[in-house]
Amino acid sequence: MTPHAPPRAATGVASVPSWRRIAPALLALLVLNGMLSFSTWWPTPGIVPDRRLAPEFIGLWLVLLALVAWRGPLSPRTLSALALAYLLLVLGRYLDVTAPSLFGREVNLYWDGAQIPRFLWVTAQDFPWWLSAGVLAAALVLLWGLHRLLRWAIAVTAEHAVPHALRARWAWLATAAATVLVAANYAGVKATWPVVSKPVVPTYVRQADLLLTSMSARRLGQVLPPSTTLQTALAAPAGRALGSLGGHDVYLIFMESYGAVTYDNPRAVAGLAEARQRFADDIAAGGRQVVSAFISSPTYGGASDLAHLSVLSGIDLSNPMRHDLLLTTDRPTLATLFRAHGYRVFGLYPALSWEWPERAYYSFDEFLASRELDYRGPPLGYWKIPDQFALARFEQLHPRGADAPPRFVFFPTITCHFPFSPVPPYQPDWQRVLTAKPFDAPELARAASEQVAWLNMFPDYLRMVEYTYRWLGGFLRQAEARETVFILLGDHQPTANISGEGASWDVPVHIVARDPALLKRFAEQGFRAGLNPPRQSLGGMHELTAMLLRAFAEPGTVATLVAAQPGAWADR
């Protein structure tokens, strides 16, 4: 008796060589993982592959295991829905990895959600309609193509890889190991970072939380402390909150990466001794005096905006969520206070070469970034524009005539930034630094030949701090049309390869002025005369705001209302 032939479909499956089923399945798995584990091609909008495991890929794998075990083959509608959800994760991953390199910060839907369409619309006005339409069509085709690719990869995975995994013990063990790795990565275990890429879902969760909190007065009040210090100052009688300034200009200059390591590390103390003495001599030569202290930064090694806005707002922003929420409000800042007292408020940001929508919160009367400064000299280092030029150019664009209103200038410097090389030459001729050839050929050649010492940045860091002392001292030596109070402070400690593991978060702050009575009011709050501050921190950076207002106010007004609260800042 002749045995029955197997069914045709079964014969077809059995006749297909195993490699013809394994190869598409492996390719599909690689595509799905690669779509969520790529890295940025710094400093471009491009991306490069990454070998690490994508957490959300493992999440999709678990979903497919559950669905196929429960319902069997997936329907076309389910495949399309899964592909669409995965496409949203891919777009989130792209924004997450490219935004920091292109915009200097993480993606922020509150600002970018309105800014990106506006930017695209304004950009489109400069091109023919057909070109804009072509770009739009290409973008839609790209999204459609990505969706189809993801749908194919998910379908192949569900059809070929998942059924085999459900039957194979080794696949269950591998899935369990991958799940544990991903769970540890979500929990913040740094040991997983070399093998598991940064997850995307927390970015979406954080953005949703930011948007919901910004729209809820109750939730906002729970997360963001009140702006008591500045609101009290704004409520003071007219002219009295800044009465002791006498209408003098105020320059608040954040010295990039200027940390306590320059005082705590014996090598730094010895290496900077001559430069620091020269800086002190420059201050004295300009007819000024200086008092100094330490304060604690809300950040370490980066994220300078947390420090900047802590001082401007008087709010502790050591929690980055507070910073992002503050930007969604109309809370007052020092800029608000100075403007209310007749000052013109300037923001000087030489580091920015891109659009920065968040500046709307800062409410500068005039904002000068790299485009406005129009630097035509040789680019030096990663940030192109030397700080000396930035300040010289600002003074050229906005000369301080006798009839001009007093000014409050907010200037975050950038040259002394990681990786601290090359160090620009100092140009004693401040007019020449404004020209297209600001430096002599040998000086320029020396700077151009410098290579980043990735394994030993400490010497270059000291040279960069010395450069900062040089150009600041040179500026303070110059005659000026009006008297100015300078607030010079670090934004944060340099990276740990310089400041050391477990270093404090303290930074120096120097108040430079000609008015001894004003400096005495800082001394009464714990500042010490000279450039060598007492080592104990006076408090958090947000508490410096109250110290400034106590010194700037007429006696008996804000000074008593924003009294110090000892012990309000715990040591880190």
C-alpha cells in the first residue's frame, strides 16, 4: 500500500532550505535593533550604526512572543500598528541622539514642537515652491519607506524567528538574559551602557510629564519652588532694590569650567600662581578691588544652563526637570529686575551658532550669538570664536556712551570648554583682535598645531584658565566710560578627568568693583578680599541671587526681606 503524500503546503515548507528562512529572520532582527541603537555622526545630522542592544527592540520581541503564542500569525492590521509604533520610537531615537550635538541640549517638545514647524516654514520662503514641495514629498516617501521596512522586518520576525524561539530552550534563556540587561539599563546600572543603548521610552515619558506639568498650575507648584527672592525685590519701592548700585553697569560673566579644582589641587595652585597674581595686578591697575567666595553649582562637568538660570532665577535647579519647567513659565529673573529699574539687558552667547528658542524666557533686550558677532578671524578650536573677541566685539557694537542707559550684561564664556585645546593666543591690542588677522603668524601656527591631549587634559586646562585670566585682566585694565560691577563665577567644575573622582561641586565667584562700600556688603556675607576665597561654600548657586540683591539694595529694603538662611544648603 502506497503511503499518502504529505500535504502540498507542508511539502513546500520542508523543501525550503533552513538558511533561506534563517537569513531573512536574522536580517530582520538586525534591522529592528539597528533602527533603535544608532548613534549620531557628530557634528552632523547624520547617524552611524551602533552594535549595542536596543532596549525597545527587546520590548518588541517580548510583545511578539506573547502575541504569537496567544493568537498565532499576526494580522496585517496588527503588523501595520506595530510598525507605526516602532517608527515613532525610531523618530524619537533620532531626535534624542542628534539634538544634543546640533542644539547643545536634549530634545524639548515644549519648545521644539512650536519651533521646528516655524523654522521649516521660514526656511521654505527662501526656496522655489517646487523645491519645497519636493523636499516635503521626499520626507513623506522616506517615512513611508521606513514604515514599510519596519513592517517587513516585524512580519519576518513574527513568522520565522518567534515560532522557533517559542520552541527552543536556548532562545528562552537568551531572551531572559537580554530582558535582565535591559531592566538593569532602565534602572541606571552603568555597567550595562557598553552593551545596551540609551532607551527611547523614558524620553517620551519625560516629555509628556513636562508638557502635562507645564499646563497644570497645581503640578507646577508642586515641582517648582516659588520665586520669593525676586518677587520681593520687584515689590520693593521704586529704585531701592538696586539703589546701592547707583546706576552702574553690571556684567555677570560665567567663566566656563572654572571650578574649585583650581584652588584645591596643589598642581593647579602652583601652575596658576603667576597667572592669578597677574590677574590681581590687572584688577588693581584698573583702580578696582575684588572679593571672593565659593558657591556650590547645581551641575558638574556640563549642563551649564542649570547654573546660568539658577543665578538668574534664584531657584535651585539641581533637578533638570525644574529647569525645563521654569522655561515654560513667566517667572521673574534678574533680567526682569534690572529692566524694571531702567537697565538695558544684553545676552552675549558666542557659543551659539544655531537657533535657540528658549531665549524667549530670558527676555533679553538684545541677544548676540555667533552670527551677530560676525567673527572673521581664524577659527580656534571646537567653538571657533575666542572669548576675548566676543567681549571686544560686544563693546564695539554697543559702545557705552554717557547718554546710554545702564546695562546688565549676561555673558556665558565658552573658550575654556572641554577638551581645553587649542588655547587661543592673547592679543594685548584689543582693536587688532577685531580684525580678520588678530594674531601674529607664529602664535596662530602654534595654536593650530595643538592636538587634544585626550589622555592628559590637565595641563591644557590650566593653560586655558590662564588664558581666561589674561583676557579678563586685559579688559579690566582698560579705561571705561562708566563704572561697572563685574560678577565673575564658574558655571561648574571641569570634567572628572581633571577635577578628580568625588570632587566637590563648588566654584569660585569674584565680585570686582571700585566701590569699597559695595564690596564691604559682600564681605559681610562671607566673601574675602582678594582672589583667594575662604574654602567653605556659602551656599547653592541659587542663593547667590539673594546675596547679590542684599548687596545691591538700599539698606533697610530688600536686604532685610531676603535675609540669609544658614544651613539651607546641604553639602553634597
